Amino acid sequence: MRVLAVHADLIVFISRYWQTTCTAVRAGEEGFVIDSPIYPDELEGVSGVLEQAGFPVSGLLATHADWDHLLGRLAFPTASLGCGESTAERLAAEPGAAQRELRSFDEEQYVDDRRPLALGGIQALPVPGRLSLGSMQPERELELYPADGHTADGTAYFIPWLETLVCGDYLSPVEIPWLSPGGSLDAYEATLERLRAIIERAQTVVPGHGRPLGRDEAAKLLGEDTAYLQALRFAGADAPLPPGRQTDAQRRIHAQNVEQVNA
Ligand SMILES: [Zn+2]
């Protein structure tokens, strides 16, 4: 796992698996951890690093309900877990789905030292909305924006005082836009348009998979991803993949996208 201190109050962890990111934000005596890395040693690493760095963890947040973003409770078992309303609804509608997918990943990867994942007592947050951090600093508020399209749910978190956007599974330098079952092309394009305006205010963009990006790089990816989705709409399977992401693995995602658009 890579650990990047992007700012004195912002640490990004990047998992060895799928480069899944986990972002820790500090505001005085309070702090939040958004999403999670994957392997048990990485989850232990997050709690160890944050303890050493003096990052309090008042709560966990998730960008969406895909299992690979929901593992924070394995590192912080007693922490509250918050997410956008759409994600809370999806979790309630498919109870046990994340645990089943995690178990199948662990079986595939021979991971046998994982404790059970508890996803009870989830706090649904209004989106769009604000979440305030630090009782002494009422001006420090996370901004929540809808970010659906990759899946049926999704929330992007903007941290104004750190000029950082944590957007979930969009704007990835390592993964093409992915329309999962439940995802939609129209919603994905609308989310990219929404993110375009937020990126203008950001110095750093942390995608769900891959390293943090500067504003210009994020804007360039947004252009490439928009072009890919337009081509997907009009040319289907013939749509060219975005530059730099033309691997067999990405072609498999592309094939799923074509199916999802035709469904
Ligand atoms: Zn993901």
C-alpha cells in the first residue's frame, strides 16, 4: 500500500488491489476517513499510520456501496459509518451483498485472516448537503454532491479548506468509466458535468482508484472520459478506449459497458 501525505491534514492510502483509495481528513480534534483499502494488513496500516500522525477518526464515510469501498469498519470497528442517502438505500435493499462479495474476493485471493464486516447502523446523509467537522471550527464543512452513474448510488465529497475532491469511481487514471449493473450512461455523464464545476475549485482530486490528481490532470481525464462515453453512446463496441487505458482488463470493462448500454 502506498501512503501519501498530500497535506498536513490530508493523507491518501492507495491499496495494492485495484489502487483503491482511502482518504483521511483532519480538522482540529475531528477527522474522517473516506472509503478503504482492501487487504487486512492495509486496513491495519491505516489505523497505525493515523494514530502515529495524530489523526483523530470521528467517523467513516463511503462514496458508494461497492464492497471495495466499504471496509473502513474493519480498521475502526466502533466508528460510525456515514454515506449519501442513495448509498444507504442501496445497502438496505441488498443486505449482505458487500459481505458476500468480500468473502468471494478473500477466497479467490486466499485471504484467511479477515474478521467479519459489520455494516449495521449506517448514517444516511442528505445529498446535496454539508457535513460539519470540528465543533470549534464551524466553517469547516464537507460538501456532498450526488455522483451516480458508475452505480445507482454515489456521493462525491469536496473539502473546501483543503481544496480537495474525493469523487468515488470517476476520473480514474487507471480505469475507464465503468457502468456497473445499476449504473447508467445518462447519470454518468451528468455526474461528470457536475464534477467539472467542482474541479475548478480543487487543487487535488482523489479518484476511487489510482493516485491523487492535480486540477489540470483531472480536467484532462474528464475530457477523455466524456469523449469515451459519447463514443460508447454512438458507436457502442467500436468506441475507442481513452488513451493510456487501453489494456485487456479495460477492454473487458468496455465489453460490460456495451452490455449495460444495450440492456
Ligand atoms: Zn471501486
